Amino acid sequence: MTVELPRSLDGTGPDRLMGVVHRLVGGVEWLHRNSRRDATPPRPVHRDIPLVITEIRDEADGVRSLRLTRPGGGRLPAWQPGAHLDVLLPSGRKRQYSLCGPPGERSHYRIAVRRLDGGAGGSREIHDELAEGDRIVARGPRNAFPFVSGRSYLFVAGGIGITPILPMVRTAMARGADWRLVYAGRSRASMPFLAELAELPAERVWIRPDTEFGIPAAGTELLDHAPAGAAVYACGPVPMITALRLALPGSAAKGLHWERFSAPPIVDGRDFTVELARSGRTVEVPAGRSALEAVGEVLPEVAYSCRQGFCGTCHVPLLTGEIRRRSRARGGDVALCVDRGRGHIAVDL
């Protein structure tokens, strides 16, 4: 799942506190990245699927779901929990949204979008300009957050992070696995799909709004619900994911898989420039921004997904120059989301 967010809490630059936390947990981040090196990154999917919006529903304050079908009906490509669609909006923007409908359902897709006034415009376009009956194009489905078979799970969702988690919960339940769900958010009014979650076994689901507890949940508080040996699947804001990673070694859980709302904070960044060889343009990348952000302002069609360097969506051929590699990109590629140039680089865009 990808959600547009402001670049920091005050909208002016990378959050300094998150930079400090990033340094503290850097070793854990390195272990997580390297533990996944044997996993095959999801392959880009170039299949365009014309879709029509057949239903729009308000799921929570500022959150709408869209039901998408083929214009003439018919089955859609199969998908697995954790998968997302690349949605091509009428403006030319590309955005990624997790599939959150019933697993195995192929007559329609469902996505949910939280409106973010401080974002880059995709959520506002969906909320303000799209209506039932409108047509869009999607690409996929593709999975950068795969759900692996196991015996026990703890699912942790923060706000709109429930979207990739909900199909995982239903799949675990169908398989007879031992599972628990912790769903956190600012308030019940802001948390989508509470009515659907009310249909699940109450003893396995904990709804945890900040307004009812006074403060956001600590990592140990979230992990207290993990069955012994559970794999933890989490999607939510950076502070929640960081809290889980720090608390994991002292918990009953045995592994953590996460998808977060935004890229990790840039630490010790330096200015550089990116020459877009095919476009004939050169982009300045400030120390506190990623190449993906800067390039996206002049080439909004540049696709991305995880914004963490491992999915491969924004990897492009490096033509000239040297980079400070912070990704799993192949030697001849650069991951626009996290890799940084040394001075000046040229890429095939």
C-alpha cells in the first residue's frame, strides 16, 4: 500500500526525531533488508486494465472506498493478500493502492483512499473529481508485501494501513491459522472498515483508538497480543513500525513483515543532480529530498511503490556517474527512492 503524506510533520522537511530513531534502529533495518535477499522482487506488470467505478462509499472520516469492475463485466486478474494496483488517474498521476476486498474475488476490485490535503494531489483528485461511472486504468495487480503461509500471526494496522491487512486476516482465518489483529488509529471515526471487523471473532480483534487511551500504542503493547512464534504483519505510519521493530526481540513473535506509509527519513543526505537523458532535463535533488520526489515533479508518470528500495518499481538504468547505494538495485540500476548520487548522475528517463 502506498499513501501520500507530507514530507514531515510540519511540511517543511524530514522529521528530525525520525532521523534520530532511524539511526538507533539502523542495525535492525539492515538485518531486515538482508534477510529478504533471497526473495525475488515483484516483477513489473505492464498489463493495463480498463476499469469503471461502480460504487463509491464513505468508509470513515476522509476515507472512501472504490469498487472497480471491467466496463463490460468479466473476471479480473487474480491477486493475493498484500497486492496493490497501480492506478493511472485522469490527470496522468500514478498512485498505488492496496486491494482490500475479499481474497479470491475476481468480479471486482476494491481500494480505499484517505484524503490528504498536504499530499501530492492523487488523493484529492480521487475524492473531489472521480464519480461513480467514471473510467480509469489500472496496472497490476502486483505484490511487494507478500503474505506467507504460517501457523500463527499477529496483524497490526494503523489507520488506512488496514487495507492490505484485511485480506490477510480473512485468509489466515480461512486457513485455520492462529491469529490476532490489533487495529490502531486516531479515533474510531477515522478508522475505516470497523463494521467489517465487527463480523470477526471479537476475542481475536483489539480496536485501539488513541482517543480512548490518551496516547498512541507502544510497541510492547501491540506485541503483547502475539501468539507464540507468530509472524507479525504490520502496515502503518513510521512511528508505529519503528516501535514494533524495537520491541520485537523481547516479544513472543518470531518475525516482522511491514509496509509503511512513507520512505525512511533521509540521514546525512547531500545535494546532487539527476540528468534525465531521454527527457533532456536536469533535476536538482536537495539534501533532504529523494531523487524520486524531485524527478516526480517534472515526470509525474514515474512509477513507484515501496519507496524503501526493494520492490524494483522505481529502479532505472544508471548511465553515468556514481551513487551511494541504499537499495537492492542491480549494479547498473539506481533506485530513485533511496539511492543518492555523488555530484551528478544521468539516468535513462
